[in-house]
Amino acid sequence: MKLLLATLVLSIQLFFAGEAFAHSALLNCFDNADGTFTCQGGYSDGSSATGIRIAVVDKSENILYEAILNSDSEVIIPFPKHQDFTILFDGGSGHSVQITSDVLVR
């Protein structure tokens, strides 16, 4: 009986352990009013996004600019000449975020 109870408790803990470690990728980008914009990345659990790749692509998915988030999980990017572009945060499987240029805070 004790073994059954211990197994049940362990099973419940393992089931909820994944939820405790789950986090979502976050990306915030805003216009610096000097021909550049800043992107700040992170995770919903407060984890750093240092070293994560940021790419700016056009409608055909051609890479216009690539950078790596710095130790503050930020990067400053020059505005592309293309009017329509998408900013990609590639945090790995299930941790990607896209922001289109039309919603970029200006």
C-alpha cells in the first residue's frame, strides 16, 4: 500500500514538473527614433535570452539582418529599406516569436 501511494505521489509530481519548468518566449521591439529599433528578448519565467539569434526577413524570407542578443538580452537593429519585414526570435523548438513591421512600436 505504501509503495502504491508513493508511486501515485511521484507520478503526480512528475506530471506537474513539466508545467513548473514551462516558459514562453517574449520579444519586445520599439523605434529609437534615430533610424534604428531595439529588440529585447526573454522568457516568461524571467530567464535570460542572451545569445539568442534575431533575424529580420522580408516577405520572401530573405534575411535582411541578423544579430545575437547581448548580455542584456537586447539588440539594436537599423531599419531595413524594405517597408514590410518580420523580426524573428529563434529560441528553439516551441520558443519562437515573430513581430511584423506594422506592429513595431514607433
